[in-house]
Amino acid sequence: MNRRSAEPRNKSFGRPRIQALLAAIPLVASIAGAPRVTAAPAPIPGEPQVVAAPANPSRIALGKAIFFDSTLSEPHGTSCASCHAPARAFSGNHGSSIGVPRGSRPKHFARRSAPSLLYVRYVPRFYFHLGDDDVQPSPFGGFFWDGRVDSIAELVKEPLLNPDEMNNRDLAQIAQKIASARYAIDFRREFGDVFGDPSGTVMALGQAIEAFLTSDEMAPFTSKYDAYVRGEAKLTALEARGLKLFKDPDKGSCISCHRFYDTSKNPARSLFTDFGYDAVAAPRNPKIPANADARHFDLGLCERQDKATPSNDEMWCVSFRTPSLGNVAVRESFMHNGAFKKLRDAVAFYATRATNPMLWYKSGVKFDDVPEKYRHQVNVNSVPYNRRQGDEPAITDADVDAIVAFLGTLTDAAYRKSAR
């Protein structure tokens, strides 16, 4: 079952039996019309995978220079780092106060919030996986909130060409900027003379940025939690209580999607996501300009277009990929639509969405950022969503504070001053 199906999903991870089955059976389809599950590219959800091996130092340095180049937008002034700011653990809003990043032009904003780019080397390609207790395969992986791109090299083109983000006219304009950049000689040394081919130039640009984003610098593992699993630090009483609540299947049950292994001394096994998808129905963000039209909705996963691994069935509408919670305490906004500005509000929303929905849905309409036809697809079965309005929530205000304290331990050393 997927996470919002009619019965609670019992997710099983890392079981050798699953791996053996998928290795032995070329294709698995549990029900007619279900997406096919292929053996080779499908990792076990929640298990770390280095998708792109770190490149040579010269390519990493080139990618870093490109990442911080503010001449690559139109007009100039916006770089990749503008929306993925180092001070915010490579997340951010580019000076926007509405929850999603500002673009290179006034009154233009990105469609969704900008998550951290740290640890993206572990994001797997998009795939479907059939768990032990599932009756149909569930989606995992891919970049962006809807998993629509399978590599960082391809990902890079989207913000560069998006008129609401970096606003370049076409690939030729981007290639021209690269050819006249201060690092053009290094670019040519690394990739050859590709400037006569705009498509090849932009692909090389993406490969350079991929080298930087998948480098060791972008996967530091220097948080208090990382030290804790290595046996080098102790959690406070409040943090330890938050960890316990985070794992408790009858309380927070956060671990069911934000997967980690605190019994392993290898922090790479604790990425705090399984890269899966869920329909949690974040409140509508009225500050996003497009939301002034009541007919406008972001449908998430079902908008992804990929004939090889399709997810455009309406059953996947309003599902978004589970982000990693690494460095979550330094982010400026939360949820795919930036609906929350405070981490505590995001945690409290999960705790009380079912028991006190109107605390969050200010419009007076439950699940107001989900079209009415898809509201039955919102996850109402998993803990803590499986309570009725007016019931006691699964976790109390004090529990929320403890979970937030624990989440604060996930901040890497370089970003602790920015934690909120």
C-alpha cells in the first residue's frame, strides 16, 4: 500500500528477502495497470546510495565557481547560491518573505520552496518499489519535490530557463554567458571546446555543478547527531526524549518516512528520509501570487512526465517527495509551498492536523491546497494523522518541543549560528 491508501502502510526496509526477490524476478507488477518495478535500479528505500561519485578537484572547483556566478541570470544578479545560500545550509528564499524564493526579476517567484542541497549525492533516481506488505509499488527518489529529474546535471537547466527563476531565454544565451565568464578557460580545459554547441555547453555546465554538489564538502556529517551515533557526543534529556518520540510508532512515528538508523555508527545511514512520497496536505500559502486564482493547485508527483517510469496517474496527485531533515533548523520556510516560517509550526501541524484542522486551514476548508477531487487521497491513516477532529493529539505541545529540540541536533557545525 502507498502511504495514503485505505489501510495503514507497514513499511519494511533493508530486508534481504526483498533484494533477492527483485534480483531474481525481472519485472514485478502486483495488480493490473500498476507501475512496473524493475530489479536493477531499485534500491531499498531509506538506504544510502552515492548516486554520483565525487569528481576531480578541478571539476569541483569549476562547479563551485559556476554555482556562485550571478551573471548566469537574466538580468544579472541571481546565482544558484541566491536561492541555495551557504549560510542556510544551501537552502533559502533569495530575500523573499512569502515562503518561496524570489526570482531574478521583481514580482517573480519560484513555484516551490528551495530545500537544502547538502547530501544530494545520496538521492536515487526515480523508481517504484514493492515492499513486503504492499499490494502495489510505491514511488521513491528523483530530484525536485515531484521527482521529475534523475540527475543534477539535468536539474540545473530548469532554474536557468525558468522565467520565474533565472529567466534565461534559451540554451544559446546560457552558453554565451559561460563562454565569456571568468572561468571560461577552466571550463574549456575541463570539457573541451564545446561553446559552439549550446546543448553540449549546458550539459557540461550541469556536470560541473554536479561535481561540486556531490563533493565531500556538500556531505559534511558534522552535526551533533552525527557525533552522537559515532559515540562522540551525548544528547540532552530533552533531545533524547525528542529522539524517542520521533521513533515511537504510536507518537510521532516520524521515522516511518524520515528514515534513520541511530544504532549505526555510520551517519550516512541516517539521511532522515526514505525519498518516498506522501500526501500530507500542507495549508495553502496565500502569499504565492499564483494562488490568487482559486483554481490554481500544485499537483506534485502526478505532474511529472516520464514515459520510462510514469507517475502521471491521478492516484499520485498531491503527493510530494519527503525531504531530508538534515539542517532543517536553519531553513527559512517549510513544506513544498513554504506555508510555514517556523520549524515548530511545521512539527505542530503534523501533530494536530487531524485533531484541530482549523488551527491550520485558515480558509475554513480542510485540505484547502488540495483540489476537492483529490482530498480523499490525503494521508489520514498513518500516525499521527489517524485521529478524529476533537480527539487528543498523538503528541502534546511538550512533545513537539522535544522533537524540535532533537531536530536541532541535525544541524551541521558550519550552520549552527543560523539555526532558528
